[in-house]
Amino acid sequence: MNILVGIDGSPDADTALAWALREAALRSSRVIVLNAFRVREFAGPFNREVSLDKEREDARATVEQALQRVTGPDHREVDVD
């Protein structure tokens, strides 16, 4: 069984991530961390060009930063995707 948790960098999302990691440790499960974005919103009123690669990098960084805030530098007690 996997546990899916969505994050956005907020304190409430960190709380949800911490819960998901604790549950996964108790159940020997994997955690899937999701950070989503809407491309159209990023383009804004001027329809600027949007780099999906950059948005993906930023999303990955958001996930990694959240993991470090919640667990410290070593969060590999639980498998995280």
C-alpha cells in the first residue's frame, strides 16, 4: 500500500507530510509526495513563456525542502517517491 500526500510548501502541508511519513513507517509503506501546478496560471496576464522543465525542477525542490523541514537531512527511513 502506498500513501499519497500533496504538498505546497505551507505549514499545513508539512503537517500532512509528517503524518504520511509516520503512517508509512507504521505500515511499512511507501510515501508518494505530490506537488502540482497549473501552467496557465504561471503564464499570467502577459502570456509569458513557461518552461515545464523549470516548473518540474521547482516542484522537486519544494518536495525536497519539505522533507528536510519535516524530518531533517535524513528522511530515508521510509521510501519516498
